[in-house]
Amino acid sequence: MGNETYRPFDPWRPSPVKENGRKEIFNSHYFNIDHVNLESAASGTFDRYVLHGNNGDTVGVLAVTDDGMVPLVEQYRIPTHRWTLEIPGGHPATPTERPSEVAERKLREEAGYEAKELVQFTRFIDEPSFSSQYTSLFLATSLSQVERAVIGPESPRSDVRLFTPEEAVRLIINGTIVDAKTIIAILRLNNGLLKSIKG
């Protein structure tokens, strides 16, 4: 066998399953859940549950200070009962809030910075096996410090810590940074993201 594939990858080729019905069974501030009934030639009928984010993409902001430091926010995460280090990020507050506006707001509220330059550099599906939710990642540069907001009841005493990109990569390797959007953003930064965007 050679190294050639049988065909180019086509994400939009015909579905192997037929959707027979869908019903929303849960709705919250951040997301809703659909119960979906499906059918396939191999398995017959079966059920799945699909999570949808409300109001559009979640957002993450990779900020880089003028001296090359990356601010990471301490967050206490209830589902895993642990503190994390994350780039600023979050959900739209309304259906009309654009991803770039969410990025500006979260950078200001969580990290205490405003950016003169804000560029989206990637978009990914959070967990495609059970969710349709996308996350958009932005690079923020030419920063100025502003007053932070209170993040929320989960992290009443959160702090912002500054790391070099190399230090942040080491925190990924040793398992300190476990948040997916933060890992993706930092590895892109370490792979020449600033040069590729700024030419």
C-alpha cells in the first residue's frame, strides 16, 4: 500500500444516519440539551443527547503584553472541583453580542486589559461527540491595563498571573494547564502565531 488516501477528506459527504426526531429537554443560561432519535442501516434506531451553546460561540482571548507576557486567570471550576489557569474567555451575554465583543468584554472583566489590536486566529468544536458548541480564539496585543470585574461566586479571589510563552508551555507539559482553549492558544503562540498574523 502507498501513502495515498482513497479519497480526499470530505466533511460534508452524506450522513450515515437519519434523524427521526428531536426535542429540547433542558434549557439553561449557557446551553440547552436536545434528545435526538436516529436511525442507521447497521444499528436500527438509537438515541443521542446533543448540547448546544446559547447565543453563539464561546470565546477565548490570548493576550500578549508589550514585554511578551501572557496573562492567565485563576478560575475555580465546579465540574472538576479544581482551580485552573486559563486565558480569559466566556459566553455571549445576548444573541446579538458578536464574538469580538465577547472577547473585548472578557479580556477587560477577567484579565484587566484592553487591546488596541484584536484578531481572531482559529475556531474549533469543543466536543464534537456530544456538542455543537464552537469556540473562537482571539489574539489581543497593544494592551493597556484597566480595572477588572468580579468574576463570579465560583472564583471570588481569582488572580491574574503573567507567564512567558515558554513558561506557559512547560505548565502544559507538566499538567498544570489543562484547559483545552488555553492549551490550543499557547501552543499556537509558541508556534509563531504573532509572526504569522503580523507578517
